[in-house]
Amino acid sequence: MPSTATPQTPEPILLHVDGGAKQDVQPPDPQAKAGRRRGLAAGIAGGLLLAGVLGGGYYLRQVAPFESTDDAFIDGHIIGISPQVSGLVAAVHVDDNQVVHQGDLLVELDSTDYQVALSQAQGAEAAARGKLAQARAGVVAAASSVLEAQASLHSLQATFENAETELRRQQGVDARARSQKDLDGAIATRKTTGAALERGQAQVHLAEAQVVQAQANVTAAEGDAEKAQADTRKAQVNLDHCRIFAAANGRIAGKAVDTGAYVTPANPLFQIVPTQVWVVANFKETQLKYMHTGQPVQVSVDAYPGLALTGRVDSIQSGTGSRFSVIPTENATGNFVKVVQRVPVKILLDNDKLGQLAPGMSVEPKVRVRS
């Protein structure tokens, strides 16, 4: 019969320890070691599975529904302030980064010359109005002359008709019953009254022409008066431009003016940066498939890491950024290399919690393109 091998129990190993005593040490059990290995492998596998589940959940909830870019910045209107007239700066009431409100007085120019010009214009306007009044009075006088000439003409017409009647009566009398002297007198009277009638008619025409001339004088005087009034208004506007006011709420930036400087309309004094800002995000063209206006946006600001802003997509530019550059890219050169283009997307912020967002600041928006 074959012999059955009996497992040999490992003999204990005797170790000497300090003091001369001996201690028994049992060798490791292979089965227990293998069990520990299997448990460690199972733990690692479970950890990897849990990490995969958590990572997949994070991706599905925090990555997949969003499109983001770090090529984005704060933008806003920048209002350049320049004088409308030339002159010496008498006073500057603002400084760099100062908050101003619409209507605040910013700069005052020396207004002496413009005050004098306004006084001269007002004097010229008064003279023009006086001439206009004279011209209108001339129309009234000319019209009266017409009435007078017409009345005189009516009188002459009656005298001429009487002379004409007397002449016909003398001519109708028998030659034996009239004297030659009476006939000659009637003829002379008719000629005299006829000439007077013609002069009267001429006087009427002359008076009527004088009315036309007077009316033309009124028109010319009205033009002069309107020009003088416009000159006065211009002088007043120039005087008003010596005081420069804020056109909007905002902060002063780029101040380049001081008291005593001579400025002209070509000299920029400073800029006003309004408080209303927005985000311009340059997304890759491959990110725009599901993007449209109205989608919610989360915005983080590099300057304020703890600041969380929200907003919405306002509009997507009709064209890539390179298409609107000063020198557009020309691809018809034979050395074309495809480059993913970027399209500016305007994002309106719901609020500016700090009130310190300024054009040019870097931000990173995340647009939820899928629910």
C-alpha cells in the first residue's frame, strides 16, 4: 500500500535573546499570507471601482454639461473725455480712479475769452434785431405810400374824366355857338389832366415797387437777425463747454490733465469707465455646437478667486475673432495649416458683487450647454 505523507509541522526556531534565554518563533503561515494578499487586492479593486464611479459621476455632473475657456476677459464701455473748446485749465476736480456720477463737474477752463465773445455776439444780435424792426417799419411806410398814390390816382382819374367830358361837350357844340378859345382850353385841360393821370399811375407803380423792396429788406434783416442769434447761441455753447461734466457714472482712468495746462479739442483729458461690464469669452468653434443665447454661465475671476458670479449668454459674434482683426489671416498661400478658430461670445453678468470688476480682467466662464 502506498504510504500517506503526513505534513510536517515546522519545528520551532530557537532564538537567543539577551540574558541567555531562548525564545520560540513560529515561521509565517503561507495560507494566511495568501489570504492577506487577496484581501489587499480586493480592497484596491474596490477603491479603484469607487474612484471610477465617483470620477464618472463628477464628469457627468461637472464637466460634460459645460463648455469653458480661459481665453476670456471683462469688457465694458470706455468713454473718452476731451474738451470741446481750447483754453487754459482753471481747475481739475477729479483724480485717478475717483468715482464720479453723471453730471459731476470734472474740469473748468478759463472762460474770459468766451464770455467776451458772448457779449459781442449779443450786441450784434441786438443791432440785427433793430435793423429788422426798421425794415418792417419800412414795409408799413411803403404800404402807406401805395395807398396815398392810389388815392391821388383816383383824384386824377376823376379830373381827367371831367376834362374828357368837357372836351366832348365843346366838340359837340355848333362851331357858330362856341368860341375857339373855349375849345382850345378844353383840349389843353384834357392833355394836362391826362399827363397828370399818367404821373399818378407811375407813382402807384413806384410805391408798389417800394413795398416789394421793403419786404426784401425785411427778409434780409431777418436773415441777419437769425445769423446773429445763431452766433449768440454758438458763443453761449462755447462758454458752456468751458465746464466739462461727467457723461456717465464710473471711475476716472488715464488722467492726463492738470491745472494751468493749455488744452485743445484734440487733447484727451481722461477716460470714464462705467460700472456696467460684461464678459467676452473666446470659445473654440468646436465648442459652439450646443451653445445658444440665454444659457446660464458660471464665471470665476482670476483677481478674486473666492468670487462666484453668474450670468447668461447674450450673443455670439457672427464671425471669428481673426476675421475682424486688422490684418485678417490669408490662407490662400499654399502652406495652409488648419487652426481651430475662436469665436467671441458676449456674456452678461447678473451682478457685480464687488463693484471692482474692470475691463481687461481675466476670467474663466463655464457655460451650461446641456441640462
